[in-house]
Amino acid sequence: MVRWSSSTARQRVLHTWAALVYWTGKVAGVLVLAETAAADRQQFTATATSAVRWRLAATRAWNAVCLAAVAHRIVVETWPVTVQAVTLLPQASCYDTVCGGVWCVYACVYYAVAWLDRTSEICALVAAVTWRRRSTAECLNSAAAGHLDDDDGAGKPSSAVIGVPWHAYLIVAFPVAQFAMAANVISPGHHGPWRTAATAVAAVASCAPVAAHGTAAALLVVASSSMRSVNRSITRLLPVGRMRRVRSSAADDGRLNAAAAADDDENCRQRDVIARLARRHWRITGLVTGGVCGAYGVDLMAAVLLAAVRVTYVAISVFHRLTDDSDARTNMSLAVVVQLIAWFGQFTYLAYTCDELAAQSSEMFDNLNTLLLDIFKESRLSGEPYISKMQEIEAVQEFMRQVVARKVIVHACGGLITLNLSLITTVQ
């Protein structure tokens, strides 16, 4: 996603992680973008300019192939099985050998999951070439620019934001695990080459929803990392006081005046740093609320609906397995279990990242409030009037109002559902 000019180890780690996330989305067909070199980083575009026309055409063609494979899977697998179930279930009683006990309910939920899976795959792939096409490119470019503009207030890039947490690699592991298990259905010996190829592409396309959620989670991880960097920069801002300088140079009026002038310069510098941090916070919140929520709102809404249906599917499957010893038809294979773990893991990680962002936003307000109190305390101890620090105080207060007004809340479909860890409990 981002190509960095520096060759430090932590930057290489971020580049590797970002490239893995980006190419996972490209392989799954949910990132219909092209890359162009721009200075010391990559720019992402969704428009067919002369420089990227062929690469963009290739990504669109692969997206169309994935869509065709999903449609083929519906025709040859999901639809015939559903028709058979609809034909048999009404003819069976609750105690029939074909539809015994809770098997009727289980079968209905099973087919509901299958159809929701196909629907979510189609939505993820169609969104990649329609409403999410331009907004995804803008989000990636915004995330890249946000990191390149990071600094610690001294005109130097901050290395604190370069590292990514170890658990961020789960964003790549989830779709890879799902594809590995979905690939188990590929059996070249039982089908012709065309059917085998279609099944293989359908297995790749089955990762499209998880890859789309992973791209959203990766953008939120970038935002969380930047937010954490802003918090660290705020905690390093100490109020500028003159007490220690007065005590160390009380016998020299010239040195005292020089110290006062230095304090004035430091006050101006800190005011500029606070304003710069406020602009970074504005970009981060814009990336989250205007970028990720706008681009992936439909995908996140589908994820919540699928989570509710999958919880029902798992609960009924376990209940039927425990209460029916005569028939093992509800035994879930290893592939199904791994796919469920990958899907629920991705959904839980996405909710965790949203909670982490909200926590960083609350911590930012507390840090700003502490900084403001320290400024008042330092002024009182040094005997300075508050008016001498009014510009710095106003900058901190304006930043606090911005943090309150631009809360970092990840929502789906215009605020209909808010994503956080409490939503996991609600779904379950």
C-alpha cells in the first residue's frame, strides 16, 4: 500500500505488511486499483490514465472472472441443493429419517448461510468496481499521505508510527486460511479442467468479503497507529515555564531577558506544534469516518448480518450434534470450522480495532486536558499572567473542542450500526 523512501527495519516491516494486505485484496478481486510512482511513495488511482490503463484493465478483468465464478457456483451448487431441500423438507415430518428433530431448522439455516455467503461475495466484488472504487483509492492515498506527513514537532519524521502491532498480520492470515480451506473442494480428478478452474476461482472469490473487511481493518490500524503517535506527541509537550531559568540566572538581568525571549519563542513553537497535531487529528478522523465508513459501510453491514446468521448456524449445529447420536450428518468438517474461525476472527478483530480507535480518542482528550492544567499550574508557579500564554491555551482548547466534535466512531450504513466489541456480545 505504501512505499517508503527510508530503508529502516521498521519501515520495511510496515511496507511488507501493507503490501501483503494490498495484494491479498487484489487477488480476491476487491481492490480494482492501479499504482503509479509519485516521488518517494506510490499513488493509487481508480481512473484509466495512459500510464496505468493496462494494469487497471487487468484488475477489472480479474474482478469480472471472480464474479463469473461465483455465479457459476450458484448455478451448479447452491441453487440445485436448495431446490432439492425445498422439495424434500415439506414432505418430511419432524420425526422423519430425512428431516429428524432439529434437522429441518438446521437445514434452513444452512442454506441461508450459503446464500448469504454468495450474496456477500457478489456485493464485495460489485462494490469494488462501483461505489467503492474511487473512495478506496482516496482512503489508501490518505493513509499514505498521513504517514508521510507525520512529525514529532521538531521537523523530523516520527518513527513511532512506523511499527505495526504483531496482531495486524492477522488481517492477512484470515483470508489466506479461508482460501486454504476452500481450496480443499478442488478435485481435478473428478471434474474436467473447466469445472476445476471455475471451482478454484470460486474458492478465491469466497475470500472477497474477508479481504474487503481486511482492507477496512488495515486502514483502521493505520489510523489507530497515527492516533497513538499523536497521543505520544501530546504527552511530550511540556508547559514552558520560567521558574527554573529565573532561579538559575537571577543575578544576571541580561540572561533573564534572554531566557524570557527564549520562552516566548518556545511558546510560539509549541502553539505551532499543537496546531500541527490538530491538523493530523483532523485527517485521521476524516480517514475513519468519511473514508472507511463511507467506502465499506455496506460491507460492514453485511458482516453484521452474516455474523448473526452464522451464530445461529453454529448453535443449531452443535445442539443437533449433541442430541442426535444416530446420524452424523451435521458433523462440521475441518474446512468449515477453519472458515468459521477465520470469518469470526476477522469480524472480532475489526470490532477490536474500532474499540482501540475510540480508546485512543478518549485518551487524547485526557492528555489535552492534562496539558491545559499543566499550563495553568506552570503559570501560577512562575508568577506569569495567563495572558502571556493565551495563544497556547487557546490552541489547546480549540484542539479539545475538535476532539469532542470529531469523535472516532466506526459505523455502518450512515450510523445505523456502530462497530465495537459490545456488538459481538449483542450478536451472540
